[in-house]
Amino acid sequence: MAPSASCVPQATKSAKICALGVRIKRGISLHGIALNLNTDLNYFNLINPCGLNRPVTSLSQIMGDQSPSMTDLKTFISPPNARRLS
């Protein structure tokens, strides 16, 4: 059986802001998260992310000046905090 990845979207009320990926290969699980912080959203005009038929957004688009910096976001999603979120 070929390995596969799942696309589990997490969306705001009207737009996708992140995706979680999970893959199991040879008994080893791999996982990841893609969170749009201040992404150039024009690239998403060319695809239909996860087949949702809805737009894509980012934290900076939603939060404006209140959006965290990449450094602050990395600090928050560090391993100790990631364990708290699971």
C-alpha cells in the first residue's frame, strides 16, 4: 500500500488558515502543521486547498497589527507549548 498524507484543514468561519498533515511510513508517524502567518495569499488563487472550495487567509489578514511576529509564534509553538496543545 502506498503511503498517504491527510490534509485536515482548520478554518475560520469563512477561510482556511492552516493545515495539519499526518503520514505513516514503515511504522513511523510523521506530522506537521502549516499556519499562514503573513503568507502571500495570491499563490492560493491557483489551487483549491484540500478541496474546500473556500478562500485562504492568514493571521496577519485577520489580526492586522495585532498579529504575532514569526519569532513570537515560534516561541509559542515550541515543544513545551506544543505538548500543552495536544
